[in-house]
Amino acid sequence: MSGEDSYYITTAISYPNGEPHMGHAYEAIATDAFARHKRLQGKQVYFLTGTDEHGIKMVQTAKAEGITPAELADRNTPRFRELVAAMNCSHDDFITTREERHWASVTELWKRMADAGDIYLDTYAGWYSVRDEAYYDEDELTEEGGQKLSPQGTPVEWVEEDSYFFRLSAYQDKLLSFYEANPGFIGPETRRNEVVNFVKGGLRDLSISRTSFDWGVPVPGDPKHVMYVWVDALTNYITGVGFPDEESEQFKRFWPADVHIIGKDIVRFHAIYWPAFLMSAGVALPKKVFGHGFVNNRGVKMSKSLGNVVNPFTLAEEFGVDQLRYFLLREVPFGQDGNYSSEAITTRINADLANDLGNLAQRSLSMIAKHCEGKLPSATGYTKEDEAILLAADSLGSLVDEAMEAYAPHKALEAIWSVVADANRYFAGEEPWAKRKTDFERMETILYVTAEVLRQVAILAQPVIPVSAAKLLDQLAVPEDERDFEALGEPGRLTPGVSLPTPEGIFPRYEMPAQAE
Ligand code: ME8
């Protein structure tokens, strides 16, 4: 079992059959925020991301472009590496399913499922969606202009092939008991209900090999079959921590994973197939699968044909990486769908970051620079207003932990920014600039208290806006080793008398260029 002090978190592995898009950026950013949060809590975190290089989608895109699937993967996987770097993700590993370690892992998983009697050879005939890489039941389909469509709206075609099958039907009751015994396994609640209802409706055995192409991991003992891409892809999560070496330090420490962060469209694969494969192979099950929502453009799904796809690299360059991270995690209730628009991100940047947090920091720190010889002043006796705002800041840590524990980064940020708003009211109400002339000590106390609130806000905001939070902590002269959550509240109080660097603006206002929409 993985240890109490360790935490293993993963994103889905993306198909590198095209350029990375906003959905990929969103998932990476959210996962990164959870990973950073756990590290600041003092956990030993392992954060895995990567690409899913096999499967028919890769084969077909490559064909359309007149290149091999390997060339397509060689071209695009580096773009996904660039994406996670550009989003400032703190992943510990980036896996691709062509790696040798992964082949060894997935081959072993297959053998174990076969040894358990769960794999047999038969013929498969059914409605298959190339886009979803999944077969669908007749009664799940709709029809439009003579074309049958999957529940996702993708075209399906009738396919017949020799195929190995996984005895998924044998896992229906086991899965239902597992969901019941582990009510937190699938999040959010709506996704859990969908999965439970689907499984209650009965499970058919699953076709898990293909003979129509050879791009994939060969089936052990029958190499004219390649493994179904989802058997291959899901296994990345155990490969990433050393499987099949279950005695390795890494595997013992990190498996089972604490959470797989994925999009809502692939919850079924993660919450039904994956636990069934693992049960069959005798490997422990992950603790949680969380399906986030989709990021749309002003309520419309982003798609190349609509020409409304926003490029995450361009956005990060235009608005700033922290700004994009903040916007996505603050604006979209995690688990629900959300929208991108240039107006919405501009408003968030200017209202929350530049005005509320940025101005408060700038105003208080420049007063310290100007009137306190750049040294953090001391507090002399707290009023009830001082005590109230300090208490609000001191209480934030547990609110943020609770929200992050509930996979609600938007609520964590809401709580933090509500204290920022309180601090602004406090600062405006206490009028330190007026006190400078009438009661200098009082001014010093107000500035100290404000700085102390800023310190805790910055510490807690690090998972979402790591670079800006670090700048703010630098300006408050908070030592590097006093920036984790242990330093929250009383234990990390700022030390009066410490010299602060010259304050600089942290969050510039965003001015929309005139020609922008
Ligand atoms: O599904 N908004 O890869 P993928 C938010 N290889 N998230 C989105 C999104 C959007 N508009 N579009 C996609 C795959 N995603 C498989 C996963 S895991 C063992 C194999 C999410 O490149 C999507 O839900 O199509 C998924 O979690 C991730 O991006 C990668 O999608």
C-alpha cells in the first residue's frame, strides 16, 4: 500500500495526433495545482503525465498526412512536453506508451489477466467509433442522415474482426460492490451515478485486441494482434511507478494512485475497465478517478471546423501563465464545464489579480519602503480589526485544504480571494496613510498586519500561481524554507525589522489590444 506521506496523481495521457489544445492545458494545470498543494502539505508527491501514442486515431491521422504513426508521434509528443512546460507544471515524469518500460508493463498485465482466465479469443462484430476508439451497443446509437452516431455524436461503422476478449461481464458484481464500499472512488457525484447505472445495466465482454493494423503493443504469444489502445493506455499509470516490479521502492510507495484526473468523456474507461483489469491482474485499485468538465469557447465546443479553437501557448504568452492558470481554476467550477472568453480572462486578471491582490501588495509594500526605511515594521497591540483579519488569514489554510480535498480549486481560490477582499476593506478602513501623521505606531501595526495577511495568501496561492506567489513572498522576504503550509498561521509570522526588497508590481493590468475581439 502506498504510504500516508506519499501522494500519486496523474493526468490522462493525451493523444498526440494533433497539437495540444486548451482541454489538455486545463487538465495539466488542474492536476499540477493538486500536486503542488500536496507538496506544500509536506507529502512526497509523484505527478505523472504523458502521451498515448498508439491506437487507430494515430494510424488514421498519420495516413491522412502521408506519414507513419511513429513519425506523427515523433512530431507531436514533443509539443505535449512543451505544453506542460509552458503551463509551468511540476510533473515528475512524462511517459509515452512507446517506451520499453511500458511495453514490459502492459505485456505483464495482459499475461496476468490471461492467467486469471479472463481473456479468450472470439470474433467481434459491432458498431465501432473510430473517433472514440470504442464499440457501442445498437440501442446507444442515434441516426442522422443515414449515418449512425455514437452517444458522443461521432460516426460509427459495422466492424467484424478476430479479437481477444476480456471477461468484463464477470466483473459487474465485483465492480458494484467496489463502488459501494468505496463511495469516493468516482467524482464528481454525477459521474459516479452515471457509471453505477451503466454497470447495473449489465456489462458485455470487451474486445481487447485488433488485427486490422499493427501499431500498438503485440499480444503476447499472438503478435498478429495488437492490444486495444485502452488496455495499453490505462496501464501507463502503473508503468509510471515501476510496474511490473511491484517490489520496487517506487511502486510500493506510490501505488495505488491517489487520483487519476481525467475528462468527463473518459470516465467510463477509468472507472469500469481499469479497475476490472486490475482486479483480474491482482493489482490494487486506484483510490479515485475524478472527471473534470470541458472547456468551451463562449459556450461552444472548440473545434477546428468551427475555427474557434484557442491555443494554450498563445494564451499563456498573451495573458501570462499564472494568469491563465488562475483564470481556468477560478472561473470553472471543477467537475463542471466552463468557458473561455477573452473578456472573462481580462476581467479576472484585472479585478482579482491586478486590483485586489496586486494593488494591496503594492500599496502596503510601497508604504513600508517609503516610511519604514524598507524594513518590516512591528505591531504594537492589536485592535479587534487587526485580530479579525489575522484570524481570517489564519483560518484560510484549513478552508483551502478542505476545498482541495474536495477537488474544488475554485472554492479554494474563492476563499483566498475573500480574505484578500477583507484585507482591502481593512486597509482602506484603517487608513494607514492618515495614521502616518497622527499615530505612526498604529500605521506600522496596520502595515505589519497587512503584510502578514499577504504572506499567508501568497503561500496558499502558490499551487495555482506559483511564479507570482513566489515574487510576492520574495517581496515579503519570506525565506524559501518557510513557504510551505507548516508556516501558515502563528508559526510563520513575519519577523519585524527584516529588510524588504524594493517593491515591484506583480500583476500588471491587462489592456485588450484594440483589434482584439
Ligand atoms: O482521451 N476540455 O486523449 P485525449 C477539457 N488518450 N478537457 C478536455 C477537452 C476539453 N475541451 N478535450 C479533451 C484521450 N479533454 C486518451 C486518454 S488515459 C489512459 C488515455 C481531456 O488527447 C480528455 O477528457 O483525447 C482527457 O482527459 C484529456 O484531455 C486527453 O484527451
